[in-house]
Amino acid sequence: MHEITVAVVQMAPQLVKVEENLITMGKFVDKICAEQKMDLIVFPELVTTGYELGLRFTEVAERVPGHSVNLLAQRAADYSTHIVFGLVTKEKVESILYNAAVVIGPDGEILGEYRKLHLPGEERMAFRPGFRLPVFETTFGLMGVLLGWDLAFPEAARSLALDGAEVLCACADWGHAPAQDREVAVEEWRTYVHARALENSLYVVASNRIGEEYSYQFFGDSRVVGPRGETHVSIDEEVEDAYAVATIDLDAVRKTREELQLIQCRVPAAYRALVRKY
């Protein structure tokens, strides 16, 4: 068996208040790691800043490495764990911003940055899309990262699986407008998370934020889902400042892929339309 212990964090970031959010994140890491040895902790998308900042994203954007990354890197080193979290990053040109996630290793080293590929309408006004899907080498194996709406695109998760990812971290700000049906939004979230796990025979460690902002209500429902689409652990909707822990066996990824043959039995020559620009 190749078991690792993972945690998903569900919290409501305060808009623009980076320091307060980092304090909350640090407390989560302390509490989770005080209870047991942890291999991976996953936080939501844009967890250091909140979601609806508009032009103010330029005020809180950071380079990598930078202040937030350095603080979380120290926490990761203190407890010998991997940490994945979402934040706003920038290039040397101050106006070029990304909705990104950083992966930190158990020695406090930066394993890499993922920049969100698929930006919904309002995000396109603030961020530039990423252009690649990196796979990160961790102490327990290969891992991919997606952010929010990326989950709605099966090509992204499949690409990571084909490059060897056995664990997929999904950091999300998944919610709905007040006038929209909450249950529909929750079902969409769950469907995407479970489908990406099952169709690629991998683990999805999905952290979704909670709370309200100007135009959106976020419902949490963070969860860890296994390679057959089974739920290992989940956090109830509307539960704020919570986390859930699961011990997962990565050998189940190889076993499930051998049994289901979903990767091996593809017919790429028939899928040319997938890479055709709409």
C-alpha cells in the first residue's frame, strides 16, 4: 500500500485582507498538523485575497516567491507537508496578473506555479490565462492542479492524467448568484469533481471556499474523491472555517486504471475535433 494523508480546507477569505487570511491559513495548518502527520493540505482558489476585487487585484498581486508564498513555505517546512493554495500572481510587468496556485514541498521549497487556463467572463477582465498544465513531482508521486472553472473542461484533467498525475488538487471559488438555484450549483460542482476523478482513475482533492461577496454566494462542499468516483470525505455545505482529512491509497490509482482501462483504450486518432479551435 502507498498511503498518504490529505486535508481539504474550507474557509471564507476576507476581501483584500491578505494578512488576516494568511493568519487564518496558518492556524489551519497548525491545527491540522498537530493532530496527525499530514502529506498534503489544499486551500481554495484566491484564498489570500477573496474573489471580487476587480481592479484592486493589482494591489494584492504577488510575485513568486513573495510574501504569502514565503510564509506558507515556512509552515510547510515546519510540519514537513505539501501545501497548495490559490493567490493572485504577477509578472515583472505589473499589469499582467494571473489567477494562480502555488505548490510548496515539505522542505519549504516551491515546486511550481499553475496559472488558471479557463477564465469565466469576469475573470478575463482581471487576469491573463495560463498556457500549460504542469505536473508537479512530490515526495508521494505526480500531482496536478486545477482552479475553479478548469474542472468543467475534461481535457484539462485528462491531460494531467496522461502526464502521470495520480492526485489532482482542485482549488475553487465555486458559487452562484443570489438569484440562481443553489442546489443546481452544488450538483454541478459535485458532478464535475466526481466525473474528473472517475474518468481519469485518480484522486481529486477538492477545496471550495465558503461565504458571500458582492455578487456570489459560495457553498463549500469540499471533498476528497477516489479513482472510482467514490467520496472518501466531505464537508457539509455552509460549514465555515472547517477542514476534512482522508487517508488515501495511491496504489488504488494503478489498480483502477488496470481494471477500467480508460487510459489504455482511448482512440486518439478519432478525437481530432478536441484540439480544433471553435
